[in-house]
Amino acid sequence: MILLLATTTLLFATPLPPASAVNAPAPLTASSQDEDKTDEPKGPDKDAIKKALEELDVAFDKDTEVPECIATIESMGEVPCKEVAHALAKGLKHKDLEIVHATLLVLAKMDVDEALKEIVGFHKRDRRLKKDEELLASTLKAIGWHGDPSAIDILSKDVFTHANRDVIRARILGLGRIRTPEAAEAVMSLLKSSGKGKIQPYMEDLNLSLSILTGADNGKSQDRWIQWWNDNKRDLEISEEPPRIDKQLQKKWDKYWGVRMEKERGKKREDRGGDDG
């Protein structure tokens, strides 16, 4: 009996395989249950989620004043989960644009897949974005904030067909948050898409986006970036964390996003109770 207990404890001291890899889950010992709980991402409990959903119901009631509604929306950043993100999306349909913008900001910073899904859905369906350039820029910035590779197509499509500078900037700098070689390639494609006359007004943003992705800095020179890309694209690796870049460039990046990516990622890891991996 002692030998059997010792063998069981040793078996479940190591991580279990995915459920799909076994026919049926084996019973866990008390010690292994505690260990698994430690490794699980930290998230809001059921009571907090229930309370948040109730508060949102009140916030989106037709009799609720706009300031009160916005205050409730902003508080939802403390309850990041699929259910709250889905409920928050009601704010994107609101007729009051202050409420829409407040909802976008919270969903942008909510690190759950559902939040990005709701923003992308809003981008695809809401007709107001065709006329309201400020709203379109805010929506694209919210999409870019998530740094998700799935957003590359959205951010890099028809960039220069829109005349508004804030809209174009949201696309270019949004790509800079997506830490993949494909995102860097998308930015370079924009940079090479036309001659100097058309590209030069946006070279500051293109340089900033490429610098935060690659660590290189070729200033506002389209030619130098093209040459650098030709020399380095085959061996290009994009680090998980943003590289150190020129202080002035970093200030511009921080000012646009309002928070340093390194600190943001560190906070997310702490919230999850450990490393991302």
C-alpha cells in the first residue's frame, strides 16, 4: 500500500497530458489539485462576473445617464472575461458616441479573445465607421492594441486609400504591436507600396512601427529601409518582447499607446499568476 501511494504521488507531480490525449481523465490526488490550481490563469470568480453583468444591465438601461454608464463601463476592466466582454459589446451599438469610445477602450485593454472578437465584429458591421473618421481610427487602434496576428489583414488592407492621418496611423502602429515576422513584412509592404512622394508623409510612423518590431532604425529614409529589409529579411526574427530602441522613438510609441508594452506584458503575467508560457 505504501509503495502504491508513493507511485501515485510521483505520477501526478508532473503535468498531465491534454484531455484529448487520453481516453478518460485519471482521478487527481489532493496535492496535484493544489498544484494545478497554482498553474491556472487568475480570473474573476463567478460572483464578480455575475455582479459585473448585473451592473452592465443597469448601465445600458435607457434611463441611465451617460456619465453613470461610462463609469460602469470603465470599471469592467477589473473583470476581464468572455462573459463581460460579450456584455460590454452592447456599448458599441449605443447611439451615444462617448459610450461607444469608452467601450472600445475597455475592450481594447481586456486581454481575452472575446474582446477582440467583439471589436472586429463592430468594425465589420457598424455603418457609422464609414462616415466617422475618429471612430474608425479608435476602432482600428483598439484592434491593434491586442497585438493579435489575426488582425494583420484588417490593419494592412487599403491603408492609403483613406485620407485621414489618424486612421492610417492606427493601422501602421497597430501592426507594430503584432510581434511576428508577418507583421513586419506587412509594414514593409506598405513602405514599398508607392514612391517617396506618397510614402514620405507616413515614414515617421512606418519607421517607428518597424523599429519596435525589429530594433533597427533607418529614420525616414524609404531607400535605407528597403535596403535593410533586403539584407535581413531571410534571417529576421521578431523577439517576443519589444527591443530597446532610441529614447525619442520610445517616447513617441509610449505616448501613442499610453503605456509601455513591457510593463503591460509584465502586469498580464502577474495577473495570470506566472509566466505566459
